[in-house]
Amino acid sequence: MKNIKQIISFIALSIALGCSTENDLIDLDALGAPDGISALTTVTQDNTGKVTFLPRGEGVTQYTIYFGDGTETPAYVSPGGTVDHLYKEGVYNARIIGTTINGKSTEVTQKVEVTFKAPENLVVTIENDLAVSKKVTVKATATYALFYEVYFGEPGVTEPVVANNGESVSYTYQNTGDYTIRVVSKSAAIKTTEFTKVFTVTAVNKPFTSAPTPPNRQTSDVISIYSSKYADVSGTNYFPDWGQAGQGSGWTEFDLNGYKMLNYIKLSYQGIALADGKTIDVSGMDYLHMDVWTADLEKIETSLISKTNGEKPVVKNLTANQWTSIDIPITAFTSQGLTVADIFQLKFVGTPWAGGSVFIDNIYFYKTPTALIEMPIDFESTVLTYKWNGFGAADFGAIPASVVTNPDKTGNNLSNKVVKIEKPAGAQVWAGASLDLDSKVNFANGTKVKVNVWSPKVGATILFKMEVSTSPKDGNGNPTVFVEVQGTTTVANSWQVMTFDLTSSASFNTANAYDRVILFPDFNVAGTGTTYYFDDIKQSN
């Protein structure tokens, strides 16, 4: 009997998913339990107590509903179906169970209030969505109510949107403007309670999140015009205007909770000019990158302007209300005959002309790197720049940290270059230094990290840490996704290989994109003027 049920379920799933080849096998055991189980409950306004259940959920092949009023036999409902039930006046806890094809289930309990009193104390909130243009969210709550209907007032739309009492419902309009929104709150009583308001629907006209964080790059691989990640070309004028105020166009530097970006308003053509007499040679770069956000522009035209032979444009489509990351090959300009060895201006033109605004961040030229700072790290490369950033001095500034010649080429470390981290007198107990990687750590190469350490004493605690540099920051500005492991030195004035097992930390997750390595010498001890050396940071199993 069990096998017959599985075959029937498989046939049902095949119909739902469409035909597949014999190689497209479905692993039923891998399917998870259903999500988002609930039911829209409505009741007729005739004092009969007739409630209609419309169960909802994801991954469900059948719903089971126990009505909570003593009725022993449950109702079985297919996805998209409804079931009616007569209640006496009262408050009931209905159980709604969603079951998948492989028998996994999720159960929720939902209150069903049936009363023959009209809803009272109706409270309605109406809000414009902060992220999506012309999207409005309504929430209505009333005593004795079971559900409510919302008539959003858009011409030609007569059917209401229905929601359970106290839940939110959203609607996206075709156009901005003033609309009469009517909310009808209903119980099992014949009488209903209404709320009406003229509401102004608006478009989102500024970003609510910052642009994507650029990857780590070597200094030689990038020429930055405007970004917080890289060093920008000095003396750049981001708002030369070029007489566009007469077109109604304007500009500002927009600050989003500390993240700054360029904002060109009613973009006709605006742009960027390097300092007088300055040019940049981007012939060795592969791409021009920028991140663009708009609510109302369809396209942006970007031109590089050469002192030798003028300008050439490239047009890119934009997606409204989200960041569009644009990478334009330099060949898109040179193929038009432009000389890119003496670029001194960039120009932006909007479509429609002077009809919308853009926010632009992370404007830089870059090339595919010839080498990367990535695990394993041995500091021997002659083309890479290992920029260690020290922190935790007595005044909370930077402690000295740099790549130097190996001062003790003996024992198990005969390499030429190592990193030197000094812990001056009075340095903080958490003083250390960090190195940004150019690619995230691949844990297929191992979840243990070995580090060759030279310590001036036995018993020094060495803290090894990795961070996801782009993760949300804590109150001190530090990434909140990280892993830390400690070890203790057992020899003095000599090299020793220390192993840090990342899996020993509960916070470790191989799915995290760790891209920063941090070393803390003599952790939890204030600085006494000592020096530590590190080398050969590599993974192992």
C-alpha cells in the first residue's frame, strides 16, 4: 500500500513539474518540509458562522485542517482549494498541516474568531514601500474581525485584496498619485466596519542600500576614479556641471548612513573631470566598472573623453530600484577609434534626457590580475604587494607590520621574506595586523591553517582570525562574520609551525567567503616592545 501511495505521489509531482527524461531523477528524500503554512479565513456576513479556509504554503501536496471546535474528522484540501466549516460563536484554534510528496509535514495553529458583532476599534496603517516604487502596504486590525478587504482605488481594478485580520497586504500601482483606499473589516456579523483614506502613492527615488563592495585588488591592477575601496586619482572634480544647471540638472554627493555616492539629478549630461592638465592611461586596463542606481532612467550613456581625439560613448540598460553593476570592456571604446592613453574626462548622459536621476558609486578601471594574494601565502612574490595593516597601538593607532627579509633563516624556515609584526610597549592586548586576500579561501584545500611563527618567548598566545570583510559591521566597525582559533608557542627565538583547526570554532562555516587574515601576537597581553615574525600561511587537512 505504501508503494502505491508513493507511485501516485510521484505521478502527481511529475504532472506538477512537467515531463522529464529518464535521467532527470527526483530525490524525494532530499525534499524539505513545507514552508509558510497558513490559511486565509473568511466568513459570510449572515450570522451563520460559515468560515471558508484557503490554505497556503510552499512545497505542499496536501493540506489537513482540524477545525478546533471538537469536530473529529479533519478536512483534506488540495493546493489552491478551499473548504467551508460552520462554527458557533466563539474563538477556536484551528490546526493546519501541510504535507509534501515525501511525507514531511509542517503544522501551524491559527486562531479563528467567530462573532456576530460587527468589528470594532478598527486601526489601519498605510505605507509606501521603501524599496519598491509605487508599492503600498496596508495592515488592518479590529476587535471581533476575522478578515478584511482592501479596495486600492486604482481605475479599472474592482476586486479587493483580502487578508486575515492583523496581517499585512501589499499592492503595486501603475502610476504615482493620490488614490482613495477603502478598507472593509468583517466578522460573521451582517454589519461591517469601514475605513477610507486618500493616500499619496510615491516612487522610490533614492537607494536604501549601498552599492556592492568591490573585490580586493592589487594597486597595479586598478585605477580608481571614485570609490571607498581603492585610492582615487587625486584632484578629481566630480561635479564640473558643464552648464547643465540650465537644463534643470543638478548634482550632490549623497550620504547613505556613512556610505557616500555621486548623485546626478535630472541627468542630461554630467560627468567627471580630472585635475587641470592631468590624464590617465587606461590602455593597460581591461574594463571600466561602475555601480548605478536609478528609479526612473532607462539607460545610461558613458563616454570616455581623450585629449587626443575626443569622446566615444557606450550605452547600458538600467534596472529600476536596484543597483546595476556595469563592466564596460575598454575595447568597446578603442574599437570606435578612441585613444585611451590620455583620458581626462568621463561623461554620463541619461535616457530619457533630463528625465531622471542616478546614483553612481565604485567608478574604476581594472584589469585581470596576473597574480593574487590568496592561500597559501609565502610572501615571496615579486609582483604582489602584501599590505599588512597594523592596529592596536597604545593610542589605538597602527602598530608596525610589514614584509621584511627573514632575520633567522634557520631550522624549518629558509625562505627569504616573512611578515614582521611589532608589539610596542603599551600596545593594546588585542594588537595585531590584517591582510586582505584577493580571493576567498577555498576550504576544499583544508580546514586547518598552518603558520610558521617566530616568537621571542615560550607561552605566547597566537590568535589566528579570518573575516568576511563585506559582512555587516559591529559597533566598532569590525565585520561580524569571522572565525578565531588560538595556539600557544612552545619555543623561543626559533621558528615553529603552529596549526589552527578552524573546525574547533563553533562560528566556522565553510560557506562563508572569508577574505581577510589577521594575526594577533601575544594575545591578551599588553605590548612590551617585542617583535614577532610569521610566514607560510597555508591550509591542510
